[in-house]
Amino acid sequence: DTGVSQNPRHKITKRGQNVTFRCDPISEHNRLYWYRQTLGQGPEFLTYFQNEAQLEKSRLLSDRFSAERPKGSFSTLEIQRTEQGDSAMYLCASSFGTGGYTFGSGTRLTVV
Amino acid sequence: DQQVKQNSPSLSVQEGRISILNCDYTNSMFDYFLWYKKYPAEGPTFLISISSIKDKNEDGRFTVFLNKSAKHLSLHIVPSQPGDSAVYFCAALNSGGSNYKLTFGKGTLLTVNP
């Protein structure tokens, strides 16, 4: 069990560029979550997968955001046409059934 | 609309003393509560949880108290150690929901001074 892995750890991008983050959950976990944390705030729910099905998306997830979890394994979160307001820590977490969450170390995005 | 509130942005205590971190919630559907600890540049790590059918849960130096009628919970750390210095997040969920998503407070920065 190597925990939840997120890549990259840091990403600096110019406004208007597209970025993609990857999350590798704990292998036997069927649930995968994306959260976003901005400065001075707690993590905010973005979206949730059970196996490969995306079952819920927050209204925070605008049309510029898309998440996938092909084959129910790793997940990607893509942000198109990034804006400065997208600068945040993007956290991935996984769980099995109703068990506790394990969070990854996050990807810190800075849009300049 | 902050459904989970941590009204103290920071707390400073001396090593060996008790740290008490507070959390209030407004959503009556929340029935399971968790505390997470977060160091800079790392993801949150789970500390302790409590179900709404209990009023206290203890794990080593950490105890969580839940007052359902007041919609209030607190985390007690005794004795506090310098390594406990971190941001502490209170989180809540509705276990009857289908997605188990967590609603977090804004966090409290705990500093334990040697």
C-alpha cells in the first residue's frame, strides 16, 4: 500500500493554458474524490467517482473542468483555459466503500 | 453558506498543556464527524472521528466530544507536543447519503510552543 499518489506536486502555468493532473488511488479503493483547497479555506468537494462512474459534480466544477477515471483505476482532472482564480491545491482522496478517506499530498497549481 | 465552522483561525499553547479546538455545524443531516491534521505541502491525514450516536471518542492523546443539541464538537489534545503544530480541520458528512463527501471547516492553526 503506497497510499494515494498525485502528480505533479507543483504546476505553474500561464493564464489560458490547459493543465492536467493525475491521481493514483490505493489499488483496492473503489471511491475516488477530488477536492480543491484555496488559501485560508478548508478543502471543498469537486467531484466523486465510484469505480469508473462519475456520480456527482459540485457546482464549483465549471465547464472548463473535466475529470475522468477510465477503468476505475487512476483519475485525471483537466482544467482548460486556466484563470488566476484556479490557483489552488487540488487534492485527491480514495476510500473503499464507506471506509475512511486517504488523501494524497495534492497538486499545487499556480496560474500566472 | 458555511455548514461547518471553525471560528478560531489560530491557537497557541504550551507544550504539555491541553489544546482544545472547536467546531460548529449547521446541517442537521450530518451524522459523522472527523478531524484531520494537515502539515504544509501535504494532504490532510485522518486523526479521529465520531458518530452522532456517541458523545465521546478517545484515541491516545486525542479525544473528540460531540454535543448534538448544540451542534458543536471539540478536539482535545492532552498533553500537547510540538509535533502537534499543524492546521486542524473539522469535517462532517451525511452517512445516509450515497457519496460520502466531506464538508470541511476553514481550519485552525495550532502552534505548540516548547
